[in-house]
Amino acid sequence: MTRIASAFASLKSQGRKALIPYVTAGFPCVDITPELMHGMVAAGADVIELGVPFSDPSADGPVIQRAGDRALHYGISLAHVLAMVRDFRKQDDATPVVLMGYANPIERYNQLHAGTQGQSAFVRDASAAGVDGVLVVDYPPEECEGFATELRNAGLDLIFLLAPTSTADRMDLVQRVASGYVYYVSLKGVTGSGALDTAAVEAMLPRIRQHVSVPVGVGFGIRDAATARVIGAVADAVVIGSRLIELIEHQPRDQVVPTAQSFLREIRSALDS
């Protein structure tokens, strides 16, 4: 059983929902990411989504775009992100870590680093670093069966997005290749945009579960404890990124982790209430 599957099974046995915060690697300070990850776990995070900076993040709104731009300015590459995960794993061998990003950094990494026979350099090195899952926004499921198999063989999960516009056929296609969990994008738009229609989410999740057997997390628009509580009542996980990025964006270094923890503890308490 993967770390992700184990985490969700443990939470289900306790009647609890997963809290999945997203942060961009190398943001807001170049060297703070492993420390921030530990702090988020201490505040109640069950899975961490770690954003891989990319220059053209088509699914991300201005908040996460700014975070990625700053990390790129610092010179953060996919190789640096894997090093951050390795650093995190020195003290935490239990909390699942999912890399979220785009195809280009992975393809470029594979060009720069030789892979072994039957395994790409990225899969090899991500597994060795302690990564548990990968969400690649622009890898469509119909083109990912080989990649999904390669990841599964290395003990990693491949996570996909579903949207309000996803058809039953699309959900069936995702079910064929997805593992770990699926990420339901609750809004028609980029990260951090619009107001979340909780009633629409409540109506959509039963439809998704008719086609998808893995847990369902919901993100894109959850900004406070009250909304997290409502979504947590129907979803298996709550994913929060843009609001967390906003809160830590302008903090002095010594306040980044405490600020993130204070916010996540509010969310954790709401989910457990």
C-alpha cells in the first residue's frame, strides 16, 4: 500500500477528512520549503502538494503564478524540488508528498538526466527522493497509461484533475489510470478564481463516485474554515493553495511557518468539528 492509500485508509477508519495544503517549492524563501512542510504537518496536514515552478502555468491564477515566478527567479528547478523532498524525508517518512506541476519540467529533466532501461530519469529520481504521487496538469489521461504504469511500478500514484465539465466518459478514462486520489477542480477557471458554489460541489461528488473508486479531494476556491467544513462533509479531502500562498507571500522569514500553521490549524479544526 502506498503512503497516500495508507493515509486515506487511516483517516477513513477515524471518520476524518484529509487536509492537503499546496505550497510552491522555493517560495517565499529559497531555503524554507522543507521547514515549511514539517510545520504544515505539525499543524494537521495529511498530504502535501508541492508545486514545481514553471514559467507558463496555464491552470494557475495570479497568486500561484507570482509564487512560481519568485521561485524561478531564485533558480528553483525540478532537481532542486526533489532535493527538498529528500531533505524532508530525513525527518518524516510517513506524510505523503505529491508533486504538482506541468509536463515541460519533467520532459526537460528526462532529457538532462539519463534514465535506466524501462524507467525515466524523473520516475527513478522521484521515487528515490521519497515522492509519493504526481499530478501533471497537462498530461491527459488518454496519453498517460504508460506513464501511470511506470509510476505504479515505482510505488508512485498518478493523480488527475476532474472539473465541473467532466463527462462520464472522461471520468471512466481517469478511473482507468488514476491512483491515490483525484482532484476535483470546483471552479471553471484558474486557481484562486471566483466564489465556490458549495451546492454544486455537493451535487457533483456523487456523480464522480459513480465512476471513480479512489478518494476525491476538492480544491480551487476553498479559502476559509467555514467553506472547508462544508466541503469536508462531502469530499474525502480538502485542498488549499492560493489562500495559503497569499498569507505567507509577504511574511518575514521567521513568520512564514507560524502564519501557515495558524491558518491550517483553523482548517484542521473545522474539518474535525
